[in-house]
Amino acid sequence: MKKKKVKKSLYLYIVPGLFMVMAFVYVPIITNIVYSFFRLSSYSSSMKFVAFDNYRRLFTNDTFPVMMRNNIYYCIISLIVQVGFGTVIALVLESKLVGKLNSFYRNVYFIPSLISLTAVGLMFNFIYNPTAGMLNGFLKTIGQPDLQQIWLGDKKLAIFCIIAMSQWQYTGYIAMLMIVAFQNVSMDYVEAAIIDGAGPIRRAISVYIPLAKEQLLVCSVITVIGAFKLFTEVYTTTSGGPGDASQVLGLFLYQNAFLHDDMGMAAATGVLIFVITVTLSIIQLRITRSGQD
């Protein structure tokens, strides 16, 4: 009888968390999917069923290829820089090269991730300013005025300027996550590799990274999801401009919902973002065979 009572009490601890997840995750997702099949306005309670018309308008929109391209650029570059370079930083900070200053460097790399995205956007607006900006000023100082650009006003450069701004902020965050994983690697494997004559690079490739692949997968999934949820960085710098050159799915959702009052289109965009992120996450899980060892 006591065991049964204990089991029942355990379920009571699960219920509040389950309720929170249902109320703030699953119910909004289902509601958004339903809304994506309707034409509706935030100023009216009437809803008109339009089936897949919102999706048709989304996929045939002139800016759709631009948005997908920009989000994919952001995703690929973020995986290379944030996850790739962040892992390298983590390996260096856990090596003997840093010595007693490893705690100091961890704080230095992590601090940028604590800064508000809006503040970062405003700061880089000043850095990229073509007349009074720090970047053009630096290029002029070092005698390279030919390299000066209208950074956020150039259709070809705008999205890459935004991407560069974001990599600076989150590479250190990924590095901290990977440091935790590397610290959990058993020293027995490391010592065995040292006895076999493996150097630092070989130990990193053959011991640390394979044994930290679960955390590496988590970092990759976080980065992919963040890439397709991209919004604040674009909103605070270019607002999708010049023209629609730096338009992304997250900003397109916001503009349709709160500027154009097209809630059906916004819901369809949200569903697309959800489907893309879930699909890519599942593919990553399948490729790495996470949890099967």
C-alpha cells in the first residue's frame, strides 16, 4: 500500500509541469495550426475558412525565396561559426594552454550572450553607420578607404552584416555548453589516449568530441531553431531592408500579424517555421543516432 501511495504522489509532482507545458506550448501550437486555415483579423471576432489559401499566398509571395535563403544562410554560418568555432574555444579553454586563467576567459566569452539583443542591434547600427560608424572609420584609419561600404544599405551585404553581428554574441554561449560536456568526459579515456601517444588534437578528435556528441547535437539543434526564429537582430537594424533584401521568416510573421493585420498569414508562417525546425531537428537526431548507444 505504501508503494502505491508513493507512486501516486510522484504523479502529483508531474501534473503542474505537464499543465504548464500543455498550456504554454502544445495548446498554442494547435491553436496556431487551426488559425492558419482561416482569414481573420485582430480587430474582428469573425473568421472565414480559407483552407490552404494562406499557405498558397505564403509560398507564392515574392519575398518567400529571399526569406528562405536568408534563414538558410544564417543557419549554415551559425553552425560553422557558433557550434564549430565554439567547440574549438571550449577545447582550448579546457586544455593546459590557458592555465589558471580559464575561469576568467569563460566569463569573457559568456558575457556577450547576456546582453540584450535590442541593445546589440542598436550598437551595431552605430558600428555599421556609413558616415559616423566605427567600421568605416577604422578602415579609413588603416588606409583602406576603398573598403568602406554602406553596410546595412547594400542589398548584397545587409544580411551578412546581421549574421556577423549574431555570431559575435552566441559563440561564447555554445562554448560554455561544450565545456560542461568536456568536463564530464572520463579521464580514463583521456589517460588511455595519452599512453597510446595521442597528442592534443588527436585527443580532441578521437576522445572529447565523440564522447560529447550528445551535447554537440543539443548545441546544433539550439542553433538551427534560433536561425529560423531570427527576428530581433533584423528588426533593430534593417527591418528587412533595403527593400526585402534582409527579410526573414520571423520578421515576416511579425509584420503580417501586427502591421498588416493578416493573422492567417502570420499563423501560416508560424506553422512553416515550426515544421522546418522540427524536421531539421529530427534529421539531426537520425544522422547522429542520438540516444542509441
